[in-house]
Amino acid sequence: MEQLTGIDEERYLEPVKKVGRGFYITVAFLLSIIAWGAFAWYTQFQTGLGITGLNRPVFWGFYITNFVFFIGISHAGTLVSAILRLTQAGWRRPITRVAEAITVFTLPVGAMNVLFDVGRPDRILNIILHPQGRSPLIWDIGSISMYLTASVIYLYLPLIPDIALCRDRIGGWRQELYRILALGWRGTEAQKKRLKMGIGIMAVVVIPIAVSVHTVVSWIFGMTTRAGWHSTIFGPYFVVGAIFSGIAAAILAMAVVRKVFHMEHTLKPRHFDYMGLLLLVLTAAYIYFTFAEYLTVYYGYGGSATEGSLLTALFTGEFALTFWVMVVFGFFVPGIILAFPQGRSIRGTVIASVLIVFFMWVKRFIIVVPSLSRQFLPYPTGFYQATWVEWSLTAASFAVFVLLYVVFSRMFPIVSVWELKEGEEEAREKAEEAAKMLAPAGAPRQSRASEVLG
Amino acid sequence: MNRRTFLKALGATGVTATVAGQFVINRSTGEAGAPHAAGVVRKGETWVPTVCYQCPGGCGILARVVEGKAVKLEGNPQHPINERRLCPKGQSALQILYNPDRLQHPLRRAGARGEGRWQEITWEEAMAEVISRLKTIRDQGEPHTVAIMHGRLRGEMEGLIHRFLEAYGSPNDISSASLGRQTAKVAHLLTQGIEDLMAYDLENANYLLSFGGSLLEAGGPPMRVVGAYGQIRRGRPNRAKIVTVDPRFSITAAKSDEWVPIVPGTDAALALGLANAIIQMGAYDKDFVANYTFGFEDWTDEGGQKHKGFKTLVLEEYPAKKVSEITGVPVANISRLAAEFATNKPALAINPDRGALHASLGGSYTGAAIHSLNALVGNLDRPGGVMVQRYPLCVPWPDTQMDETARKGLRQPRIDGAGSKRFPLANSIYQTVARNSWEGNPYPLRALLLYYTNPVFSSPQGQEFVAAFQKMDFIVDFSPFFSDSNQYADLILPDHTFFERYENDLPPAGTGYPVVGLRQPVVEPLYNTRHTGDVLLQVAQGLGGGVAGSFPWKNFVEILQFRLSKLGVSWEELRKTGVWAKPLYPFTSPTDSRWHSVVGTDRRYAPKDGRFDFYMRELKGLFEKKGITEADLAGMNISARGDLVYLPHYEAPHRTGDATEYPLLLNTYKLMTHAEGKGGNVPGLQEMLGLHVGVKWQTWAEINPQTAHKLGIKEGDMVWVESPQGRIKVRAKLYAGARPDMVNIPFEQGHAAGGRWAQSRGANPNTIIPSVTEALAGSAAFTSFGVKVYRA
Amino acid sequence: MTRWGMVIDLDKCVACQGCTAACRAENNVPFQGPEGTAQGRAMFWNEVIPVVEGEYPDVKARFFPRPCMHCERPPCVFVCPVGATYQDEDGVVRQNYSRCIGCRFCTVACPYGVRYFNWFKPNFPEPMVAYTNPDPEVPVRPKGIVEKCVFCIQRINKAKEKAAAEGRELKDGDIAPACVQTCTGRARYFGDLDNPDSTVSRLVKSTRAFRLLEELGTHPKVYYLMEG
């Protein structure tokens, strides 16, 4: 089989095999950020949440923003990959694992931010011991843990043949680990069949779960009566937002993997172009949702007293600068970049993705904080400024995610080797078939097919 | 609750009640839904009655005591002033008792004055020092150079201190009345002949015209006024109209039916303008005015000289148009208010303790002008009218034993100039003590005792006291806390807080009928502190001679028991109930023989003929007696001449600060959460200080939004408020309830000492207020001072 | 059934904040100090809210004391993930201090802003801790959890104990939460809304009666009577 493929397995195993100085420096750097974050958390735990900028009425701030952000980003992977798998998009193959790993590692980081946010992390088990079923937070716990489980399985299943590859090719202390994780994969047809069925089922199962996750996250907000939150659009709005930011994050991950692991041969401009197109569609959808959301509230009379005050805060008040910069640079500029084929270059999609990921964090902040700062009753309006603790823990959250990702990418092939091989095989077969059927036009078609694969 | 059950409840709780046909009960209590008394008792707890000390209101308290610790205060339901209720100051009072910054033992100054270094000493050392110092001064024949300044002087402490000074030989018994109550008392004396604050039967009035002073926030006693407010709003079939005249939109103004924003210091003009309209309408009580007042019409004296009457004065001098120009109140409003006042009977014109009466140098005249409105509609000593406060009968003090030194000392003039030609009706002039002593006018004080008072903080230009203190030999302070003033003392002999000591308390005029409350320890004293009454008794014994002889009592409690022995209630019973009252006010009528007890009673220089004086004969008599002539008037800052001097009239406010350089007027005021300058170290009060502007824990200046806009000041900016006397840095609050030409700053903050929560917080407006004293009553004037405001 | 409710007559209220202070003393509500207060962290189970409107000289100011509304459909109870806030059998929305995890979902869900979070360890410096209410229903709360007005449940319990000891039923007026007892304008009333003869039942029938944010469907059990 080896000679049939143009895929050089060794190339993908290289990052796993050879761990350089860069890796250790990166890990050390990330660990120092995490250690600082741990110190911040310890301080917060000892002193109380009072050392954050949280207050009354802005009871939630960076942590909940991070929570929504990371859960949103998590949709990159599993959901996008599942959709692509189900639609049998051939170009998905080099992307799926890059994306799926994001899901698996952002979900715990998102959940971790909830832990930062609660006043009594020592009592967190009460959520399991004394769950109160009407609380959207409990729904969230349910859907997120389900999503995490599903995502782990969904990441793991396609990983099995590659783990087996590692087992066969890599020695040392890791071999035992690979052996266990490979679950005795031998690449038999029966195994392959079962694996494909498993992946197929998971791809179907994971989509509604993923949709539920961000819907339920939105319901944390939507189920309250608060101005700016109490909105029927919030479920789909959040889901679209999650996929939106998720794809952007996936593009960034692709770009980083491509650069760091020298995978220019696998992650080609075409992948960025396609992902860019997908991102463009979601940009448009997100702009549409945002517009629909605000227009409905604002139309005619500028909203109820509280809504009006909230919109004033956003449009012309203390959040206006943030808001408009976000709208322009977070939505429209990426939209314009992605709308043009030249913009969907690697550089273009990366720029757009950076903007989107950053401003989708800002967007979550804009959802959480301004609504809280405007109360129904005429209290003084709230003001929120994060302190070093929140900044530290936010940085640590990102560091944890990156660390997990980096370690993962050094433990397992970050692209699905066997799927690439399989894809090439399929394409070759298809091309050969086509060549047979349309002998005179065969040659160019074949090259087209391999291009698609490539 | 109807009247019968009310009386029954009173009877059942041990409060004496006499029912007589002609007596009208001054009801303010009991309506459906007003719940029970002290709360339900759990095991191991007791409820101890005592009396609040957070303001002069004298409310009854029941303290919940569990295992020797006071844990909660409630209003004593049997106390007629507050009837189970307590204001936020009272509710927060345990933060005084358990304050971490209390002084725990006697202190002797270790460093220079004001340096704040102290040495802990024993009571024996402290007493020995006080006795020897006072003895020396007395032996040197200068007892008059010893003064006691006092703030919250309640019950028998007043008599004790007065008697102590009398026996010692000093006339310098200096109260803080000139910062508050004195003007209203003088106005009452000059017109109605009663030397006391006015008591108002608010519950039965149909129309309240309240001049300044934030009736609901700082009225006297606040709990009675606020209770009455609830009563007249919803506790009876008709809902009386309340009109508040105040330059500032206070909470009282907000809760009134109408706010009359007035140019500060012009209340007299408005009152007389209203009188003008009422007289023109012929809507005044003609029978009452004709038969039971003096000086309404023009009159001729025994010498045949013609005198101008109130009517002529008012008609000539106070036409609506002119009044409108002075006060800024539209002409239409003046005539409407006048018509409402004259037709909605019974209508009350209410004199504040402060506010309007301190807004100008004619405060006594302002008070008289306002009070004249009540006489004009004949609303004296009637239900819904002005009452005369009665007090419980206490056993008179025996004569003081005065030796020759004492007699000589007492013949000396007072240090503050009270009762002099310059301030003929003043009984104490708090704010002048510093300058007079410093200048040695008429002599320098050698020793000063401070009892619950803080002149450095409370007096306009209080910093003058700091200078004066430096020249004094010996300063003793009795406060349980550090204060701005006792930083300069030589000895601090901390008193118990009011939860640890005995004292009786007579609420100020309000109910009409007599009330006496008993303050008693609810817990054992926390620290090595001593009742100042006991300290003074001990000092008297130590001084020996006549001073010792004047005090045959072992301790202060004996004095209380002696003075209250004829009350008709036993000491034990009083300790159990915490209050004795006779909750019936005997309204009279001019035809009744008892009328003489409500009109003219306290006159000394005018006939006690039962007539209300529109023309103030008492003042005329006093001037004649003191030899005050027209030539003296200019020096007294009285601009009127001739008969006008003895008639209520408007004296234009004396503006300090050039109007172009200092274009705004400074107005200071009190908040409900302001415990007489002692709330600074009560965190609970600090945390809810300025409700209407939402500012806590700091000082703010209320500025009209348009004015602020012109000055480039935004909400929440730090601004300087500057007068010729100095400047203070405060937070700007844009407040639509501020006049465009004024800045309002509340009292409370700006303490140099006084505990962790009070110290170095906000600013004290007294430091930028010039010390200006009103002519007749000697009151400090607190408003009409030019200031400028700019961003800090 | 008993359904505890409160009526606040705004026509009699003088915005003195006696209720706020009484509540704080009765329920061991810690103060936050100047910094905390500036950050809006001051805790008042019963806060008086000012509304100043208009321009000089046509200014209006309204003040309304705001305890917990004890909604019949309390958003806080719905969203609490651990059931730390709950409605007791008499309709009082209460807080289980030992269960709360401090997620503050309830504080953001409550449209009335009646719920307070302990940002720090409660501040009762020695010897101030002496005056804390020893009633077991109102322990001093630890840091990191949410607390709120509970209609002075300790007083409700005490009144019940007392009635039981005297062998009688509770009657109207037996119970006065701290705010009601101290109310200087006698503007507050407390009682059983299910008892047709209670004062509160009579007052809520007034044409002046209204509730805050009724449109949200929370069905508050605190009623206000309009001014004027």
C-alpha cells in the first residue's frame, strides 16, 4: 500500500518523534504563566472575589466572558469536523484533528473559568450532590460534560489508527502508552469498518450535542429577564457565534501547525480558502444576527427604559468605543477580507481570524458586562474594570489551552495520517475509474482530483 | 387602635395618664397594622430600656441583651417621642458602644498639643491633676477663667455642670445653643413670651408651611415629626398639605406637596409677604388679633408717642411684588400660599431649629416673622396649633453654697459676650469663645473643660479654637472618642458611652406634654471609663469648701434619684419602663385663665398680659434696660431703625465674599444620617450617608447641572469650593434640586481625629465659613456666604 | 396556607433609611467600607432607592425602600444550580448559606437587585463582633456566598414559638421584621396575604397598590402604596 500513496507518514510523525528545544522553551513559558495564574487564584481564594473588579451590579466579568469564549471556540473542532465529515468534504482530512483537538482542550478551560468565578470553589461538588434541575447552569453542566465526552471519543476514534502507527514506529517510554491507546489496532478491514461506523455515529451524535452546548450557554443569559439577555434569538445567535469564532480559531490553529510543523505540503492555501469561505458565511450570519438582535430592541422607541439605557451605553455611552471597534474590526473588516478570493489567502484568513477570535472575546464581554451594568431599578449604573487577578487568570486560561494543545501535538500526529492516506487512495480510485470511463479526458481530471486531495 | 385602647395600653405599661374632659389627647400613635413591641424573647435574653443619645431627640430604646452583650436596639413602644420606632442613627448606635476606636482609659498628653501622643494614666492620677489645677486657679482668685463648653448636655447633667460652675465661681457655662436652637427660642420669647422652642401639634394641623431646616430630616425631635408626618398623610381622613420653603431640595421638600425654592436668607420677607396678602384678603383671625395680640394696629404709648403697628409695616413694606423680587418666589405663588394658609385651618407656620433662622444676621427677626403667621390665623394653643412644651416637675436643686471667690468670679462678664449689650438675648455664644479667649477679651481662659463637644469641628472657623487652645493652661476633655478638639487637651477622661451610664433625658419641645426618659446601663462598662457626672462630683469634693458643700450626693445616680423623686413613679419602675410621660396636652383658649401659662409667661421686660406681641415689647424693654440705643444698632448689624427694630422685619442677608469673585452661595445642612457630627465613626451611617445623591463615605457638593455645565464641572469631579476663608476639596454631585446660584454641602465629614472611619475623610465646610454672629440671639450664621467652585 | 407579604406605603415613607440600618443590625449585614461602597459592593438587604427627576425648580424625587420582593415566581430560585436559594412553605425566599457555591447566577437573575455577594470575609472588627445577632437563623455569613432579605425569618420563627408556647394561633401583627418595627413613618406592614382579614390583605386592595416590575411576571409579595 505504501507505494500507492504519496503520503510520507514519517513526515507527520516527525513532530511526535523529535522534541526540540523550542518545545521546552514554549512549555516552560506557558507553565510560568500558569504558575502565576495559580498564584492569582490562590490569592483570590484566600482573599475573596473582592480582589477582582467584579462588583454590584456587574457580578460577572472576565471569567464568564472567558467561559463563553472558550466554549464558543470549542465549536471549531468537533462541530465543524462533524459537519465536514457528514458532508464528505474531501478537503476536511488534514483539518479535522487540528480542529477537534481545540474542542477537547478548550472545554476544560471554559469549565475552569466557572471555577474561577464561583465564590466557593470548595463547594463546587454541590452541583453534583444537590443539583437543581431548573437551573440553566445545571443544563450547562450536563451538556458540556456530554459534549466533552463525545468530543473526546470523537477525537479519539480517528486517532486510533494513527496511535497504532506511533506504536509501530516510535519506541521509548511512550510505546506502552500508544500500545494501550491503540486498542490493538491492526488495520484489518473489520476494524476499519467498525471504526468508520463509530466515527459516523459520533459525527451524527456530536452535532446536536454541540448545538445544545452553546444554546444552553446562551440560556444562562436568555433565561434571566435582564435587558439585552432575555431574547429568543440567543440560542441560534450563540451557536452561530460559537461556530464563527470556532472556525476562526481552527484557521489559526491550522496556520500555526502549518508553520511550526512545516506542513505546507498538507495544509495548503486551498484549505485556508475553503475555511475562509465557511468563515465568510458565518461572518455574514453573525452580522445578520447582531443586526436583527439590536434592531428589534431599538426599533422605533429605542427600547424600554432599561434596554434603551443599555443601547445608549453600547452605541454612544461608555461601551461605545469598544462596541463600534468590535463591529468594524471584528465583523466588517474580516467580512470584507474574506469576501475577496485574494483575501482568502493564508495571510488574509489568518488576519481575519485573529480579528474575529479577539473581537469575539470582546463580543462576549459586551454581552456580559453592559447588560449587568444596567439594572431595571434605578440604581447607580455599574462600572467594571478587571484587576490583575482576572487578567492573570485569563492569561493562564489561554496558557493552559495552548499547553494542552502543544503537548497533544507532540504526543500524537496533529493531522490524521490514515485519513489522508485513505483520502488519497479513494481519490486515486475515483480518478482511475473516471479515467477509464472518459479515457480521452482522463489525464486532466486526474490532476484535478489530486489537487482536491492535496 | 382607638383612643380608649390606646389609653389602656398606656395604663397597662405603667405610664400615668389623667383623663379630664377638656384635655385633648395629642395623638400620634396606634393605627391598624402597627405591630407589637419589643419583639419576642428567646432564652437567655433581656430587653433593657434606655434612651438614645445620637441626637437631642431623646428617643426611648429597648436594647436586646444576650449574654451580657447588647445585640439590637428597638424603639421603646412606651416612649411617646418615638413609639417603637428608631431612626438610622439610633439603629446604628451599637457601633458607638462597640466601636474599636473608643478610648479605654484616662489619657495624659505626652507630646505637644495636637501631636497626638498620649500616656495612659490611672483615674487617681487624673483626678488629682484636675483637682490641683482647678484648685490653683481658684486659689489665685480667677475661677471665672475656667469654662465648660458642652454639646449634648442632657437631663441633670445640665444642672450639675451649671451648679458646678456656680459653686466654683465661673459664669462660663457655654452651650452649643448658638449653633442651633437659640434663635428659635429668642423668636418665641420676643413674640409669644415663651423662652423655649415651639412645639407644634402637627398631627392635627391641616396645613404645614415649613420654613427651611429639613423638618423630616433634622426637625425636633425627629421621630416625633416623622411619626406625625405618617399620621397626617395616611393616618386620618384628610391628608394635610405640606409646603416646604427651603433654598435646597431636601428630602423633606421632596416629601412635601410643594417646594418653594427661596433665595437663602429671605424667609422673613416671604413670611411678611404672606402676612401682607392675608391681611389684604382680610383672612386673618380678626377676633384673636384684636383681643389677644399687641401691636397689630398702630398704637400710641403712654407718653403719647405714636408707634407703627405690624399691619402698617407689612402693608407698606412687603407688597407681593417687592417680596417676590427679594425671595424669588413668583407673585402668584405668594398670594396662593397666603390664601391656602389662611383658609386651611388649622394652619401652622413652622420655625426650624436651624436653616432659615441661621441664614442671615436677622435670624431672630425671621423667626418672629414666621411665628407671626401663626398668631395672624389665631393658631396658638389649639389643636393643630402651636403648643408650649411642659416639663416634668423635678425636685428643685438646693441653693448653691457660694463663697466669696465664687461670688466674685460670677460677677465677671462671660467670655463669649452672651447677655452683653452686643448680644443681649444670647445665653451662650459658642463660636466666639476662641477669638475672645485668644484676644483676652475680656480675659483669657486659663482652663477649659469640654463635655461632648468638639468646637474645632463644629464651630465656623473652628480652627480658631486651635490657636486659642495653645494659650490655655489646662484643657480637659470627657469624650469617649478622640476628636478634632481633644487632640489639644491635656487630659482626656473618657466618659462611658450612653449604653453604660445613667442619665435622664428630657426631649426638646415637641410633644407639648411632659416626658422624661431614663438612660441606664444596658451592659457593664467595656473599659476603664467613668461617668463625667461622677467625675465632676469627685472634683467638687476634692476642691472642698463651698464647692464640695454644694454637692451632697455621692454619685450622679443619687442626683437623679433626688431630682426625680417627686415624679410620681418609683426609681425601680422608671428603670423598668425607661420613660415617664403624661401624654395629655392641656389646650387652652384666650378666655381660659391658664392662657397666661402659654403666652407671655417668660417675659421679663414686658407685661405678662397674655397678648401675643406683633410689636416685640420684650425687646424694647430689654433694649431700654440694657441701654441699647439707635447708635448701638449699627454695631449689632441691625439695619432697621425706629419702630421697625421691634417689629418682625426682613434684614437683608449679610453676604460675605465679593459677588463677582465668589458668585455662588454656600449652604450647609444636616442629613438624617448625620448624628450631630458624631456619626463620622459609625460605619453603618457612613455607608448610607447621602441617600438623595447616592454618595457615601465622603463629602459632596450639590451643584445645579446648568451651573456645573457653565463651570465645566462634570458629575463626580473633584472640585474646590473656595471662600475668602479657605477652600475644601469635595466631590461634585449634579443635583437638580440645587438652586443655580448655590452650592449645598452637608456636615459630617472632615474630621482630623475620631477613629478609623471618621478620620481624614471628606471635608468640613465649617472651615470655609466665616464666623459671623447674629445680633440678638448670638447664633452662628451658616449661610449666605459667597464661594466659587472650580475643578480640582 | 400562610403567604407572608409586605406593604410599604410610600406616602408615609420619609426615606430616613431607618429600615436599612435596622435590617443591617438585625441580620448581621457587614459594612463594606469606603472602597467597597464606591465599587457598589455595599450590602443593604433593605435598600432605599432614590429617583430624582426633572429640572430646577420643577424637581421631583421619589424614594422607595426595596427589601426582597419574595416573588411567588422567584427567578433566583429557578436559576440556582444547587438549590441554595429556595422558597419555604410560607413563601419566603430563603438562602441556605451552607449550600451556596457563590456562582452569583441568582444575583444576575434577580431583576430587583436584592441579592448580595460576600466579596470578602465579613468585617466586624473587635469588639464590634459583640453586637452580632446570635439568632441561629442569621449567622454571620462566610465570604464567597450570596445573602439576602429573608423577611427576618428569625422573628417569624420566634413569633411562632411564642404563639405555640402560649397555645394559640399566630395573629395578625404578631410578626414585625426589623424594618417594619422601626419604620419611622409607620409606612411598612407585614402579614399574611392569604389571611383575608390581615392588614396587608386589606391594604393590597387599595387603588394605590402596585408592585415593582410586575410586567416581568415574578409576582412579588411586596406591595407598594403610591404617594398622593
